[in-house]
Amino acid sequence: MKHMLQRILHFLRDTHFVYHGFVLIAVSAIPSWYVFNLLFSSPYTLPGVDPAQHIVISRYVLNSHSILVPYSQFFLENANVGYYPAIWQGMIALFRFLTGISEVDLMRYFVFFVFLLGELGYWFLSKELCKGDSTKGIFVYFTLLFSISPIIKNIRDGTYGEIIAMWFFLPLFLLLFLRRKILRSTVLLILIIAVHNLSAIMTGFLVLSFLAIYYLGKERSNVKFTLKVTALTLIFSSPLLFYNYFLTFFGVMNDSQRFQPSNFFGLGFSEMLQSLSGLTLFLGIFSLMILLIFYKEYRWLPLWLSAYLIAGVTFNQERFLREMCIPLSLSMGIVLYDMIKSATGGVKIKLTYGEREKEFSLTKNVKVTLLVFLFVSSMIAYNGIIHIALESDPKVRDYFTPLKREAYIWLNAHATDEGYTLVVRGLDSWTRVYLNNPVYEVFSPAEQKGLSGPDRKVNQQLTDSLLNPFRLNAFSTFKEYNVSYFILSTPLSNRWYPPGTADFAEILLETNYEAIPFYELIYYKEVNNEIIKIYKFSYSQLPEMLSSKSQIKNDGVVKNNVRV
């Protein structure tokens, strides 16, 4: 016991634990507060529409007793689209079963806890990158935390799998990888692969950048180490790679229409410029160039960023650009610290007072160095807080209003049929959480290009039926998919919607469904220009409609009631 206490005291003295702990808490408090406010702003929902999907997956795991979820928007079985290993959603399902706490509350606590652990992970990574200089490690960590507005945007969007993989697991993986821990690095890499497929691809490009820089530098031992970690990861994660990545890539990606680099550059870089301050972006790029030329031990950072850029173009994913803030900020912290210390500590200045001349070195003038550091730090913090506050505004991504909640609760209480409810993705995604009945969440025709072939076929049939409700095959399509209800609401102002979603909704709102007896309007409410309608599909009206020549023309369309 005495020996253990001595070791603890030695650790505290050796690492300046109290000083580092105070700095860690002080620097981490500001981003943590914004994330806390973002996640706990509403008692009913979480920001974005993706959390609703996560909750549905969690319920699927609980009911099916399997963490393998079909990689399908409509949960299509046997569609050759691969399976998604819903590990963390399975954890939410387990805690829900054990505690009875709602999925929304469990998810908000879980994500906030993961964010705090991620901050701790990047703290240790910053110290590892600056061995022997604890002050430099603090400055690098400070620069990182005030440059993570794109990461907070991921939390606001609800991409929690990416947060777990890239914000929590990735710094631990890098820390162990840089310390040459083969088995532990392999375990972390497998965890990233298991949690989030896109994050696994990003991390794979990071490992390739390490391999490239070691190979070009003729560092044979490091090349062998990297290859060992890669080989072990491929061996032990082979079931995941086959059932999730192989089937998903060839069954989903090859059949999708998302590979449009022009869209990636147009949308991705514009979002990057909005999320990151110009100061962070340009200083980060400058720092990466300095590292590439003058810092042999940090050259993997520029290659890491370049790998993300290449991967983003290849897979048309602007989320690669969001993750670029990590290598950008780490590089900026390292280079700025060294430049400030070198400039204020290595320059000799001569001052002349008449005939008297005095020379002094800034190495001895600690105040000048501190003033420069305070000025640069305040600029980074000021820019960072502005963009963090902007990206953590829950109202920007709050797609849930009191009017919607009232309508969902009403439908859940009054639904007499057990069929599916049809909603538009982004507009009424949270119905999937509030309704006991299953839900079909359809994409707009513009957005459905990113779906797999089987999902796109279902989505195409449902959207065509909504856009052309007077066609004879519209009724048969709804009957085939057992659709009983249709919820339609207006797009909210100052919200981001996927491409074409708002226009798609406006066309549906202008369609005169009430003119067709099949569409029975059972709920309507309007508050402050926000409208929500609920239709019930009356299949009992079909025989009379089909026999009525006045309602349905020979071509199956009433042209004056729907815009084509």
C-alpha cells in the first residue's frame, strides 16, 4: 500500500497533475458546455433527424435480439445489401431494457459522455505529439478544441456513430499507434470498423498515409509495424468486413448514383468554409506545408489531410472535410507554438538612446513571449467560439415542433389500422419514435439517388404514387406496401433539408388529395403558417372509385388536380 501511494505521488509530481488537470478542465469547459446545451435543449427529442433512425435501430435490435440490422432504409430483408452491426445502438437497447429510461434520454447522456471521453483522448494525444514539452502539448490541445466546430456540427446532425469512432476511438488509436502498441492498436482499429463504416474508411486512409510516409522515409521497422497492425485487423475483423463492408459496398455503393465529384467540391468546400473560421483554415494549411518541408516526425499529418481529401472525392462525402479539422488544428498548434517560441526567444534587438546602445535577447524576456501567446490564443479562441456557437445552435436542426408532437400523439392514440404510416424524410422523421405503427420514411426524388437499388425501387414507387395520386397503380402500390396513413407537413424555416426535400413537400402540399375519396383527411391543424395534415387511406372506397368513370379517366390521371 505504501509503495502504491509513493508511485501515485511520484506520478502527480512528475506530470504536474494539478496544473495539467486545471488547464484540461478550463480549456475543455467551453466546447463541453455548447455540446451539453445542444443535446439537452429539448426534453422530447435530439437535434437532427438521424437520432430518430438510431432509436428505430435500437428498437429493432431489442425486438429481433440481433445487432445485425439490414443495411436498408426500409429494413428490407434478403435484399443483398449487407448488414449494419448496430453495436452502440444495441447498448442503448440493453440499457433501455434494464433501466426503463427513454431512448432519447439514454442517447443524450451517452453522446455527451463520449464527447467528454474524446476530449480526454485528444488531451493525451496532444501530449504524446509534444513529448518533453508539456506547455506545447497544452497549446496544441487548446488549438484543437477551438477548431472542432465541424465535429460539433456532426453532433448537431445526429451522426453519433461517427462521433464514437472518430472523436473517441481515433485519438486512442493514434496514441497507441505512435507508441507502437500492436495489439491495442489493432483492437481500437477493429472497434472503429465495428462502430461506423464511413469512419473505418477514413481511418483506413489514415493508416495508408502512415504506411506511405514510412515507406518513402525508408523506415523499415515502422513499415513492418504498420503492416502487422493492418494484417491483424484484416484477419480479426474479416466477418465484419464481409457482412458489412463487402456486401454493402458492392450491393449499395455500386448501385447508387452518389459519385459526383462536382457536387462534393461545390457543397463540401462551401460547408467547410462555413464551419471553420478562415483563420483556422488558412493557418492550418500553412502549418501543414511547414510540417511537410521541415518536420520529418510530423509529415504524416499533411498526408493524413491529403488522404481525407482523396477519399472525400472518391466517395463524394463532405463529412471527410469535416474530419479534416483534426489534422489542420494539430498542425496549426505545433507550428504556431514553435514559430512563436522561436521568434520571441531567438531574436536579438538593439535599442539606441542617443549615444547609448543597448542589446537584449527576447529569450530572457518571458513577458513578450507570454503576450504573443495570449494574443494568438485569444484570436483562436474568439474565432473558435463564434463558429462553435453557430454550429451548436439546436434551433437550426430542431425538426420537432409542439404542433408535430401534438399530431403524432393524436395519431398514435386514434390509429385503428396496423399498417404503415408514410412520411417525408426530414419533415416528419420523428414519427418513427412516437408511433407504435411502423413507418415508411420516403426520400425526395432528388435525394433517392443515394439509396441502394432495392431501397430506391421502393422509394420510387411510393413517391410516384404520392406525386400522381389519381393513377390507378398508386392505390395498388399503397396496398402492396400496406400503407394506412400519410402525414404531410410544411418545411420549417431556417432549417437545412436534403436536396429537393422542401420542393418535394411543397408539391405534395399543393396536390388536391381531398378530391379523391381514397384519401380521407382525418387531422388538420395550422399554427403560425405551419401546417400538418394526416390522411387515412380508405381502401373500402376503391371498388366504387374504380367503377366511377367520372373520377378516373381512361389514362388513370385527373390532370387538373395534380401538377405533373
